[in-house]
Amino acid sequence: MRIRFIRFFLFLCLLTGITYAQNLFGGKSRVEAGLIAEEISVQPGKAFWLAISLQMEEGWHTYWRNPGDSGLETKIQWELPDGFTAGKIQWPAPEIIREEHLVTYGYHGMIYLLVQLTPPAELQTNQPVLVKARVSWLECADICVPGETNVSLSLPVKAETPELHPAYMETFATARTKLPLVSEEWQFQASIENNTIIIYAQPPDWMKSEIEKAVFFPYTTGLIKYAEEQEFSLSGNGYRLVVPLKEKAVTPDTLAGILFSESGWRGPESEKAIEVVIEPKENIVITGSGDALTSIWMAILFSFLGGIILNLMPCVLPVLSIKIMGIINQAHDNSARPWQHGWIFTLGVLVSFWVLAGILLILKAGGAHLGWGFQLQSPVFLILLSVFMFLFALSMFGVFEIGTSLTTVGGRTNGKHGFWGSFISGITATIVATPCTAPFMGSALGFALIQPVWISMIIFTFLGLGMAAPFVLISSIPALLKFIPKPGRWMESLKQFMGFLLAATVVWLLWVLGIQSGATLVTIVLFNLLFTALAAWIYGRWGHLAMPKKNRITAVSLALVILALSNGLTYANIDNFNQAPKDMHPQDDGIQWKTFTQQEVDLLVKDGKPVFIDCTAAWCLSCQVNEEVAFSSSEVQQAFKDLNIHAFKADWTSQDESITKALARFNRNSVPLYVLYKGNPDKEPVILPELITPGIIMDALKSIER
Amino acid sequence: MKVNLSLIILVITTGFIIAGSTAQIGEKAPDFNLTDSNGKQHSLSDYKGKYVVLEWVNFGCPFVQKHYNSKNMQTLQKEYRDKGVVWLSISSSASGKQGYLSAAEINETLKEKSSQPNAYLIDEDGTVGKLYDAKATPHMYIIDPDGNLIYNGAIDNIRSTNVEDVAKAHNYVSKTLDALLTGEKVEPFSTEAYGCSVKYK
């Protein structure tokens, strides 16, 4: 009886492990390690759990798998009987240990590191097995001391299903609650932006409680700035966490770590950590009402600002200034209420924006692949617009006056006719603004167009409101007019100067046309402009009211005939002379650009070749700037050569169905778009930002697998 | 936020330049002035035209001991000093904390360990440590003759206190210096330093 008792006692001792803790300097360690098993016996072939316990003296800590700014992870080296395999350490969620401006991840008190062992199926049942492990760690208070211990445990092998060790049931259960939750129900996404990783977490539907604050601990070292604040916020129905990256950190293809929150990831009192394993994307679109709302506010703000800025564009400034001159005239007349004109002008702008957006949306709904800037893809529209702008410029120069004066585009504001005039100027302003919106706001409006209809309309509305804002402001607050000099000669000079801005717009339109349709058509259009100018001159010289009626009629008719003939002939001949130049971008930027075809790209991507696609257009100003800045860098050119990247240029200057479709594949309908396939057919391509620099390209190229 | 990108560019035509005053990789390494264990003043600018290694040290730290007990650090110091590199050991341990030694104790310890840096600089208040964002001991920096920070990080790639790992590890400092000294172009880079935390005030 006594012997059996002693044997049982010894057995228990073995079961709780034997520790020979000592630190490497011979002194007594402040950390005591132990080894326990969850079950009282081992069954051949059936995996079972062990726990390495670490009991730390007060004030001392050991480290997590990623120790952070300093420290060292605890290691377990197993010495197992033949055929046994050990799983990875299941790390409990660590705590943040702050020391000055350094942050480490570790543990105080008592922890259990769970490890699963799998015995071989052919294990003999007649003798116990001895499991040994060498546990090494770094124990730190304000100083650090490495520690090491050998622990071992003897376990009987039995054929029957093992029973849980009664003494450790609770220990294992508690230890498991401290492990990070592994859940399919939480959805995680991550994107890398501006040297941060942004993690989006979407809770499962049933999750009612809120996560108050969360912090990300990465498994890998050298990735994030541990000591920096991670910005946590609500995002739609989920959460958003901005994690600052180290400078020049190499971001892994898979981001793994845990999110830690006191709130519990399955409600209060549940697991405080959840495991996150995500492939970060360069660009992700997050859905969810809250987020959409915040981005709508941003969109509204920026479309309003954009609208205001439009007034400074060479196309719009002349219209606005004429309109303001009208107000000045009228303010000094003191005869009407200028603010009414302000609002009517606004209405004119809004109506034309709505019509424009409406047409676009209807065409899109009808299946047409269009994006903003589409107006400039049509030679007819380009020619019409350049004639219109040119005539406008001529009238500014004083070659002729539209109507009796500038009633339609600004001048008089008396009576009903004046209100109608304000409305028309609103429309005119929008029309003349179109060539300017495309280069400067192509991508912004492109974004607007892929949103739900009501969002598109809101964005267009605020763009219009922004455009009308300065005028409304000036017309509503007469006090402002005091700062403007009295009408006089300066107004005429200003008006003439504005004419040059319009002329510049014409030059630009013709340049775009030249790229689309070649030099011959541009020459024809220039002739058309010459005759248009002639007609305008005749009209201006002999067609005004001061002339005798007969002269006037002759002049007007002659002007109209010339205008009609010249324009008619031009439009009739567009197709005959429309020769799209073969190589639209004769660029000598040292990169071998090929013309984009989807088939060729698909084939190369499938072969695992790196491919770069540049979707561009002549009328897209940011595209031009990007090309000038980014692709002219010799470093970029060399990298393209060295990495053997197949470069494709998709030129959207003219309407091109295949490019529109290619853009749609990336949820875009505007240029610029830069896509990099990294040479791995299984991986999603990377979308570069709309404004690129050599640095951005080089960074993107770095990740290419050679 | 695709909407605002082009608009933001419109609105903000002048970009922001975030100019940190602390050491940035690939940028000019900040200058400093410290007194060594012999009472001599040293500035980084004194060594313009030479490669400079900064080694954050704390002899009480087991990670530092790993590299000194294995003679790894001393060998590196000697080898590169012979090749014209300036080696500065810096201690940012505050008075009363681990690794803080008086000037006499320093010289005694250096002798005992046969450590021969060009100088052992005392950064008792941690100013220079924080300027360089030194996190651990050892934490290594390499500065080129033009004063640019070429490397910031760990001494090697095996995080441990085990002396046996020294021989197996890839030593970032020696590999980088070898490349630099043979005239190879080295893209400035950083790794995560490992070791004990610097014992700041």
C-alpha cells in the first residue's frame, strides 16, 4: 500500500515535470518553467496537448513570438521519442510593455504555452514515453537575463481513450481562452497606403457588442513601428485600424498577426485577441454605409472645391468675368436685384450639369462604355467646341458682338430678357468648362460615374454649385463690388485679354484632335476657323445695328453662308481625313511600349511574365504629367529593361471599346490607370495610384519575382 | 479615396515635405557632440570623409555579451579600424541604470574585454540615442563618408543570446562594410535591431 502510494506520488511528480531552472550566469532564475499534459495517458496515433508553463517573478517578463523593439521570443526545443511530432507553440495574446519610447510584446505572471504532440500510431503500449524539452527565454525587468531550463514528463501509453487530468482541466481551459480567436466569421482586409497598413475588420452579423479600441501585433519582426499610435476608427459597419510601417519596410505578401482588444471579439468576456491573416491589397474598395457616407462627404467637399477652381480655368474665367462685369455695370445702374441673377446663373449651371450627367448615365445604363472625357474622344465634338471657343474669343477681341451686345453671355441684366441671359450664361459656362473638366477632373468624375446614380448626381450638383459659388457670392453681397473699380476702359482690356485664354483653349483642343485624327484634319479645321473668323469679321463690320438695314441683311446673310459652308464642308469631310496616326505616342522615353491588346496581355500574364499597362489619353493632363515625370526617369527605364517588363500603352484619346472594357475590369472608367502584373499568374495585379512618381514605380517593381 | 486625389492635387499645389529631424535611412545622419571616456570631444562631422560605425553598447546586456564573449565585436572593430573605418561605441544608459559606467570603469572594461573602438562615447542623458532612435543594445549604424546614413539595425540576423549563433549568422555590419569598402553601391537599408532595450533615463 505504502509502496503504491509512493509510486503514485512519484508519478505525479513526473507528470508535473521536473525543472532545473537556472539562468545562464549561474544565479537563480526569476522564471520557473514546467511541463504538464492535459491527459493522463497517451493513446497511439492520437494527438494530445502539453503546456509549458512559465512562472515569472514579480516585475519580470518574458516575450511573445515577436518581441517588439527589443527582447527575445521564448523557444522550445523538443527531444521526443521516435515518431513523435510537435506542433507550433500556441501563444497567448501578449500585453504591451512600454519602456520609455520603446514597446515590446510580452508576459508577466504566469503563462502557458500550449503545444500539440502527435504520437506514432504504432506506439508500444507497454512502456511509458519520456517527453523532454529545452525551454529558453529572455527574462527582463529593467535589465535582461537569458534563462534556460530542461523540462521532461513521463507519460504512460495506453490503448484506451485517455482521460483528462483532473488537476489540469481548468488550467488548460483557462489557457485556451487566452489564445487568439481563429474565426472565419470576422472578415479582414488590408491595404498598404502611405507607409501604413490599413486593416479593415468586418464583424459577423450577430455581433452586437462594440469593439472599443484595437491594436495590431504582427507576427513578423521589422514591419511596423511598435511605439507609434495605431489609429482606430469606425468604418461602415466595421472598424478601421491604421498601423504605421517602418520606413522602407518590406511588406510581406501575407500579413499575419493578432488584433487585440479589451472588448472581446465574440462579445464581452470573450477572447481578447483574434488572429488575422490577410493578403494586403494596394487598392481596395470598402463597402458599408458609414464609410460610403464619410466618403460622400469628402466627395461633396471636393467636388464643391473643384467647382470653385474650375472658375480659374482658361475656359471658364472669361465667361465668369464677363458675367461679373455685367453685374458691375448693373450695380452702378442700381436698377435690379443682382442676387436673383446669381441664382438664375446657378440654376443654368446646375441644369446643364444635370443634363450632361443624365445623358452619361442613360448612355451607361444603355450599355455604352463611356467615361468622363468621352466628349473629347469625338472629333466632331472637338471641332464644334473649338469653333465655339474661337468665336467666343473673337467676340472678346471685339471683332463682333453677339446680338446687340453681350446679352446672351452676360451683359445686360434688365427685365426678363436679363434673367434668361443669366440662365444662358450658366449653360455657356458649363459648356465651355467641359474641355477643362476632363483633364483636371477626369478621374474624379470617373469615380462619380461608377457610384450609384444618386451619388453621381450629388457630386455633379456640388460641382455645379462650386462653379457658381463665386458669382453667387459677388452678386449677393453688393459690398464686395465696392472693391472692384468702376466700369471703364479696364473692363475692355480685361475682356480682350480673356480672349487669349479662350484662344489657348482652342490650341489645346486642336492638339488633342491632332493626336486623334492626324495633321490633315487639323489643317482643315484651321481653314474652317479662318473662314469662321472671316464670317465673324463681316458680321461685326457690317452687320451691327448702326448700319443701314440693307447692308446689315447682306452682311448677316453672307456671314451665315460662309459659316455654314465652311463648317458644313469640314464636318462632311471628317471621316475622309480622319487618319488616326499609327503610333499615337511617339515617345522616346526608352521604354518599349507596345499597343495594348487584351489577348496579348492575358497570354503574357498566364506565362508568368511581368506586364505593365499604362492607360492614358492625350486630353488627360495628369496622364501627360505622369508620363513626363515617371517614365522619363532613367532608373525606371533601366528597371523596365532589367526586369524584362512588357509595357503596354492603352491610348484612350479616341473612344476605344477594348480599352474601356479593360478599365472596367479594374472598376474604373477614366484614365490614368496604371496596372502592374508581377509575373505570378495566381496573384492579383497591383494598381498604382493616379499620380505616380519614379519612386512609386520603383517600389512597385521591387516586389516583382525575378 | 479616389475622388479627392486629383482634386487634392489641384487644391494643394505645394506638397508637404515631412522633414524629420531624427536619423532617416538614406539621408544625412544628424550630427552630435559627445565626450568619450578619456574626456575628449567627438563630433560626427569630425569624421567626414570616412566611414563611421556607431555601436550602441551596454556591457550588462546579454546580447552585447554574446558579441563580446565571442570576440565578434572586438574582431569587427579591429578589422575595420585597420581599413580606415571609424568605430564609435556609444552608451546611452542613464546614470544608475544597467550599462552605466564611470569613465574609469569604462576604460577598465574596455581593457579587460580588449575592445578597441576609436572612442567610447558617453550619452548619459540619451539625447544622441533618441536622435538616432537607438532601440536596443547592440544597435548598429553605418554612415558613409558624405555623412549619409547607409545602415540602421541589427548586428546580424539571428536574434539570440547564444554565443554559438555568432558564427552561423549573416552579419549585416561586416557584409555592408565589405561591400562599401570594395566600392560597391549599397542601397541604404535598415533591419530591426535586436537586444536589450536601451536603458534611457
